[in-house]
Amino acid sequence: MTSLDRPPRILVVGEINVDFVFKGCHALPMPGREVLADDFVMTPGSSSMICAMGLARLGNRVAFHGLLGVDASGQFCLQALREAGIDVATLHPDSALRTGVTASLSTPQDRALVTFAGAIAELRAEDVKDEWLAAADHLHVSSYYLQKALRPGCRDLFARAAAAGLTTSLDPGFDPEQRWEDDLFDALREVDIFLPNEQELQAITGRSDVRDALAFLQNGRTQTIVKRGREGCTTLHQDQWLDVPAYVVDAIDSTGAGDSFDAGFLHAWLRDMPLHDCMRWGSACGSLSTRGIGGTTSQATASEALALVAGES
């Protein structure tokens, strides 16, 4: 944790990809059929990038490490990270790699994602150097299941971070293979904050009831916050249930809202705010991010999030 007069230094380790967002799809596509979308935008994508850019937008000092190609998608993402004020000194485009791409298809009710993993699957935990950890206060990792080469060493990476004095957080993301293997539980023993959404939580634990699932994950260390979309968020803390509702905004697109939630929650948590307030910050940042198309075009500033939180307190 850090004081308010020195913004925390956060190292985000994760996937890099570009999002092609199709907004206002008249329906989600079916085999052999074509559907129309009302709008389209190309934006920085990936859970890790969206969270990193959200943290930077809130005024945190952020460094990012991942893998990318020298292709147009990679150059686009690298420039976006630079423009967000994120330290990209460890990013070195590789001609042997292809940058990941995600197509996000959004209807007013839901969204679907199609991802070409590319370099996403190549990042390894041992690639993260001790000196990078030594320069940070907190380590965040997203997309546990997508990052196949990182996953086997993820627990060791978190343990190294903890030994260096960092706090840690993990957003599991969705498992495209839907195997939800239980090696995640081992990694969580070294994680301070776990940030699944409701569908992920249910699949990981095999329990349909959110409270049963949260109770099942109790390991004596990890604080799990489950993101529930329009239902807000829920956690179990010191045998007490905490619920925070979602904030009502004029939503346009939900792409990356959970990653902006992560940014808001961590922003508050790293400043020693009460857990309930951290959840409010997460909910506010997640809600505000839906004002524009794509995960990063309308992320909240600290003043915007504070105004929303204060107005609902």
C-alpha cells in the first residue's frame, strides 16, 4: 500500500491485443448468416491493457510487460500504451510473433468475443525480471487461462512479487477451452485480490450460488470480489457479506467494463480505502467505461469516479 502523496507504481503483466468492436449488433451471428452492426471502432484491447490504461487514467504510475509483434496491430497497441503515459520500456516488438486480435460483438443485451491469441500465449513468468518487481508496489495479472505459457509459473511469479514486498491481484478471465482446471487454486495462495466475474466464479468453483462459491474460495489470504454486471459486486469479508450495486449511466458498450472495474478497485485498495469503498470505486469505473465504444475510449478519471461514488454514498 502507498500513501496518497505518492501514487503507487503498478506493474501489469499480461496479454497485448487490439480490439475490433462491433457495437449495436442487431443479433449475435449464427452459422451461415450475416448480421449488421450500428458502429465499429478499433481500440486497444485485452484485459491486461484495458486495466493498465484504466489505472493510468486514474493517476497511477503504471508499467506494462507483455509480448507483441512488429505488425500494425502491435504498433497500434504500443502507441496507445505510450499515449496513456504507461512505461513500456520492457516492450520489444518481435518479428517472429503476431499480435493478438479480438473481435467484440455487442448487442444491447450481451456481447461475444472471438480472439486470435497470437503472442498472448507465449509470455512466460520467468521473463518477468526481479528488477522490474523491485521497482513496483503492486503486481497485476489478467487472463490466467489465455496466457498458456505464463500459467505454469504464475504462482511462482506471485510468490516472487510478495517476497519483494509487492501486493498482488489476478483477474482470471474466461477459459476458452472451458476446462477450468484447478491449478488456479494453487496460484491463489499467493494472491491478495482475486477479481472474477460471476460466470467465471461459478465455473471455477463448480457452484452456481455466488455466496457458496465465494465461501468455497476462502483460503485465509485471498480477498475475492465477484463482478456481477448490472447486479454490482459482492464479497465475503471477515464473515460478513458486502454488496455494492452497479451505477446507472447511459451505457453504450460493455466491452472491458470488468477490466475498468479492476482498475477502479485497485486504485482505491492501494490507497488503503475501506473495502466497501474500494468496491464502489470499482463499480463506478466499470459503469463509467460503458459510456463509449470499446474498453478504453471512455474510462473514468479519478474526479469522475469520485463524483459518482460521492453522489451515491
